[in-house]
Amino acid sequence: MDFSNPRAFMKCYFVIVALMAFYPQSVQAQSPSPNPRTAASDTALDDARVAFEALSETDRKSIQGALIWTGDYNGVADGTFGRQTYAAIAAYQIRSRQQPNGILIPRARSGLLAAAQQARSAAGFTLVDDPKTGIRIGIPTKILSKQATSPSGGSRWQSADDRITLDTRLAPPDATLQSLYDRNLSIQTPGRAVNYKVLRPDFFVIAGETSIGKFYTRYSRGTGGLRGFSIGYDKTLAPQFDRFAVAVANSFTPFPEQLAPAAVAVAPVPKLEPQAPNLIGTGIVIGRRQVITTAPIASCRDVQVSGLKPRQINGRSPFVLEFADDLNAQPLKAAQGVLVEDSPLLVIGFAEEGGKMNLSAMPAKALKAGMISAPLQPGMSGALVIDMHGTLVGLAGILTSKPQRIAGIVPTANHPVVPVSELFGTAPVLADQWNETMAQSRTAADIVGSLRPSLVPIICGP
């Protein structure tokens, strides 16, 4: 992390505090001997680092953010790799019955993101711009369901039983960081102990516990004055609420308005450009109101298919999207098959060219271990993978990144395939719809033409 960047520096301290305040017993009791299930040899750690750093910064941060929600990581989601990130990935892999090597293949990464999204949705975690203080902060709204004005002039969120309280805070006009720091440090409550404290020119943090609870207070200084927040909760809730507290800590932005000018100055865009549709994958119609896909929809807040938003999303990649209205598309009917090594295949899905979405058919070759070799383009996550007789063998997995064109051509690369058996595992009640055999020995054009009515682009709205 670049510690010359004040924002990055503050975030680092923020999470150090979270570690010490939210997990003091586990930190103090830590043995100097590493856990053999998660400790990495230098070679394993280096291999995991190479794989992690090959991802985009957005993907790296999203993995760390997701691991916070699965309860495996309690650090800063800054995209940097170290033993803490390695141990978190390995812990998740052990629990998911994967090889704990610290390397998430695309399919496993998709499963992790889906699990995190499910946890966020279950908690109702939402970024809120607090109108009373100007602070931007994440609130688990389904847990902190009560809202009111806090005595400090900010906003207050509480659980229904009042055992968890989160307050946003504005300091009095005549207050300084030093005076607020001293005031919070001097609070006298029976059983109150400060586990961590730090005062810097532009922020301070005080965290600790009482005989019955945990607390965390932070103030930051900016052109808008002094803004902060505090969170406190019953100790008995720590096993369930600690991860939410870390997520709140990572989300805290005291002066979001100060970020906007720099963003606009660095990357000005035309007003209409954000409204352009963003193709993220291909969906397969399996019912009048149902679509199955492996597109990366867990990271999209506004999924759309044929102008409709799904009423419900089930599964963990592949996902089954359910809609309130008919899609006016034809459910797919195809014979089931398996991936045979070295066999020729077709990958049929949507690709974006020149701002337009077109259905494309890409030649492919089956490899070992559920992989294919093909020149796949963005938008073909979830595309049909079929053999030359029109037999369905699976869906293309998530593309790890946007392919680099060479002289305008997308080169061939290896991509994962979700087999037919896992599609049925996601939607067993829909399996019968896939059992009608298509005509054999047809041309590729005939096959693509017959499948077109059953394929839809998956759009992530602006």
C-alpha cells in the first residue's frame, strides 16, 4: 500500500483497529507456530501471489471484500496480497472443500462472490450517504432496522433489540481532534478498557470493550470539519456481528464530496456514455420467465434481460433468474452430452462489437478438466458450449478479464466450462426441458439459427 496517500494510510489504521478491537482475544492467544492447514511455503505463497496479482485491481479488491463477508478476512480490501489474504483464501477453500492453495480459479471466484453477495443481501448491506453529516458508510439495514437522530446530531441505526448501535457524528464547531480524542479517552465507565488508540494530524481512533460490549470510535478532519462514527454492540453478538463491523469499517468515507472533483478532472466522460448498456454475459432461456447463466451478475446491482429486471436470483453461478413477466423467448431444448477431450465444439453467445450486441459462434476445442480452448469475446460468459451435432455439453464460465486483441483479433485462450450436470444441480425442476434431441448432422449455421430464440444478452445497467 502507498502510505504517501493519506486516504490509504488512514484505511490501513482503520483496519488495524478493527483487528485489535473486534478480535482482541484471538490476537492475544495467537500461537507463534503457524496453522499447518493455512500456512504457506514460500513457493506456494509466491504462486498464489502471481495468480492474485494477475487479476485486475477491481477483481482483487472484490475478492478481499467478499472474504470479509464470508468471515475469512478482516483486513483492508485494497487489492494488495500478503499472508493474511493467502490465509483467508485458503480458509475459504477448506470450508468449500477445495484445494487450499490460495489460488481461486474463475469458477471458485464466482462462487465466492456469489456467497458474499448472498451474505450482503441477507444483511441488507447498503452504502448510505448520511444527509445529517455528509458521511458515506455501509449499513446492514436488515440488522440495524431502527433509525433515528443521534444525540451528536448525526444519524443513528440500531438493531430491533437495541443491542447494536451505530452513530454518525459531527463535532462541535470549536472542537479539535485533540480535544475530541482526549474527551473520548477519558470516558469513565465501569469495566471500560481501551485496547487501541491512535492520534494523527487528520484522524484518530479509539477502540476497546466494556464488561458487556465492544466499541469503536473514529473521527477524521477535512474541509467540511470533523466527521466520525461510532459503533457498539453486545459481546455475545461478536461471533455473528464482527464481520459486519469490519465491513462497516472498510466502507467508511468521511468526505465523499472531496473525491468527486478529482475523479471528474482525471476521467471526464460524455454525459450520455454512462447510459450505454454493459454486456456482461449470455443467458439461456429455460422457461417462459426463467433464464440460467454463469455471467458475473453477483457484482452487478442492476441486472437486466430484454429490458426486464429479475424478481429473484437463485443459485451460486450458475444462476437462475426468475422474472415476473414473460420473456417472449423460446425455452431451449437440446440433448445432454459430456465434454470429450480434443473434440471440436462451438461456443454460441453474445459479443459486443462497435457498441452493438451480436450473437456469435466461436470454434473451440475441448481440453482436460472442464476447460476449452477458444477465442472468446467479452459477453460470452454463460454462452452455450455444444458439439458439432448440437448436443449441449455445458456453459462457458466467467471470462477472467477482457481479452487483449492482437491486430484486432481476439486470440485463443483457455476458459472453464460449467458441465450440464451442474446446470441440473442448480435447477433440477427444469431438467426435463433439456431432454429433446436436436436434429443430427446439421451445419453450424443451422444449429446457431435454431438456438437463437433461446439466447438472451445479460446486461448490467448503468
